[in-house]
Amino acid sequence: MKRELVRVILKKYWPLLLCLFILGVGTSFISGKSSVSTWQDTIDYHKTPEYKKEGKKSYNEGKKIEIIESENTKTGVPSFINSYKDYKNFEEYEKSSMQFFLVKKTAKTASSYTLQHGSNPLYMLLCLSFLFAFLLLSFDNQSQFNRLLLKSKFSRLEILLTKLFAIMGTVLFTSIIGSTLFYLIVAYSVPAFYFNIPLAILIWKICYTCLFCLVFSASGILMASLVNKVSLGIVTSIGLVFSFTLFTASIADILVLFNPNFSGTAQSFWRYTSVPYEAFTYLLYRNKVLLLLIPFLLLVILSLATYWVFKRISLEQQDNYLTLKQLNVPVYIVFVFYTTFSLGVQGIPFGGAIPTNLSFQADWVVYGLNIVGVFLTSLLIGHMVLYKKFPLISRYYSFKKK
């Protein structure tokens, strides 16, 4: 990769890369502040008379259940994180619970906390890296700049790889700065936050963030260079659903930051955002009807941006789209594999129907069902479009065979 080409690419696309950096770091800041707010709200709730009353009632009921289960089973009392039988009374149990929040920071609790509250920057970076990969490749494609690049001494592969490394370098830098900012905010605001444990998690988080962003960016670059009007329909429809899920998941952190009263229900919101229609149900149940306008507005913006990108997506002129002629498979299969894993882990379409907190093995069963379900669904949609089994879609996204 030649320095001259790198310099030309960066000089042309630095505004897009700067926007990606600002958005990534901004989401990390919002996530960090809202995580601290949720943490503090939990501690404050433990000090209220309502919690003392309800907590004591739950403690007594839980202790009775443990006694009954220990008498009815040969193995004794089942394993609990905080077994009620280990405490003499509710006050001792509550003291231990508060130490869990304020003092005892084991690797397990620290990792679960950071992954639960620190995943928004990752989700946003995944979405942004995919969209920016499209933008970076298609930006100004029909102008003099890209025509000069294609007619220059640089090959098409060199141009594509340079753009890919440009956005990956920005994502890597954004991940390091954003993740560090998130942990610094939490470490400064949360008592007894161990630096040695989050440092290991920070390094791990940066590594898998960059790995996922590499896959997403490469998929965006690949689809942008190989897309035809058949795969365009697949990319647009599945991409909008995926982006909607990510954007609705981000509303929880924004609400916690600007509305402390909402922090007590933020965890329930996360549970419902795995499936879009459940997110709608939750917002309606909480009388947050106006908040439905936020994802709709984002969807409109994303739709317009997607339309603009696909209009200017081809590096060739006169709509001579690149195709995978060497492989006897539809082009959309690349996006199917990319979408299968990402949406499967996010919990679509079975995440809301099957409980995932049973055990580690149960989680992987659900993930497996999700992956199989998303793959078959994507394959079915692509098959209908490709072989014109669904007239409305195939007529709209029909293309001229070369």
C-alpha cells in the first residue's frame, strides 16, 4: 500500500472519519454517565423504606423456599449467588448486598457490569462502521476524484484495501479512546472500583470491538463493491431492521442520562430491545409514546442515506455492477452469513421468547436457534427475490442480467 494513495484517501475522506470518531466517543461518554446514574440509583433505592419493607418480605419468603427445597431434595439447598440460609437475619443479608455494590468487586461482577452497561458503544460502533464503510466506498464515486483514482497507476484492489484500512484505523483509535473514557468515568464515580480488573476487560473489549468492526467494515466494503439490485433489497431490508434494534437499545442510556426517574426501568428496557416489536410494547406500556418518534426519525434518516448510497454505489459507470462470476452462488449470500451471526447473538428472532438466564449452556442453545433461524429466513428471502417467487419485490428490485 503506497503512502501517496493513503495520503490522497485521508485528505479526501477525513470529514467522514472525524464524524465516526466523534460519534463513537460520544456514545461511550453517554453510556458511561448513564451507567453511573443507574449504579447510583440502585444504591439509593436500597436505602429507601419501600425497599426495606419489600426486601424483608422477599428475604423471609426466600428463606422458607430454601428450607422446603432442602427438605425435598437429596443434594440439599440449590446453589444461590446469595443463599438466604447463610445469613441470620435480613439486616445481615442487606449489609452483604450493599458490600456487593460498594466494596466486593470480583472479576465476575466487574465483567458482567461492564459488559451489561458498556456494550452500547460497541453496538453503535458496529452499526456506524458498517454504514461508514458504505459511505467511504461510495462517497463521490461518480465525481472526478474516483474516476482519476481508477485511471491512475493504483489498482482497484489497492484502492479498496486503502479505504478499508482507513476506516479500520479510525475504528481502532475510536475504540481505544471511547472504551478508556467509559472506564475512567465509571472508575471515578463508582466507589471501590478496582483498576486492575477493568484494565484487563478494557484490553479484551478493545480487541473484540476491533474484531467485530473489522468483520462489519469488510462486509460493508465487500457488499458495496459486489452489490447488484437483487442483493440491494436484502441489504436494505435486513440492514434497516438491524439498525433499528441497535438504535432502540441506545435510547435506554440516553433516557437514564437525561431522566433519572427512568433509570429504575432501564434494565427492563434492555430485556425488551432484543426484538423490535417488544421495544414498541415497552415504550407504550411506559407511556413513552413520543419516544417512538426517535427510532422512526432515525429510520427515515437511515433510509434516505441508504437510498443515496446505493444510487452511487458502483465504482463502474453506466451501472455496470461488479459480480462474483467465479462462484455459482448469489451475491447476497455474503451478507446472509454476516447478518446471521450478528442478529443471532442479538436475540432475533427467538431472544424474547426463550429465557436466556437459565445457564451458560442454555444461552448457547438460544444463540444456536437464533443463528439457524436468521440464516434460513435470510436465505428464504433471498431465494424469493432471486427467483422471482415474490412478484412485488422482484419487480421492484429486478435487474438486467448481463
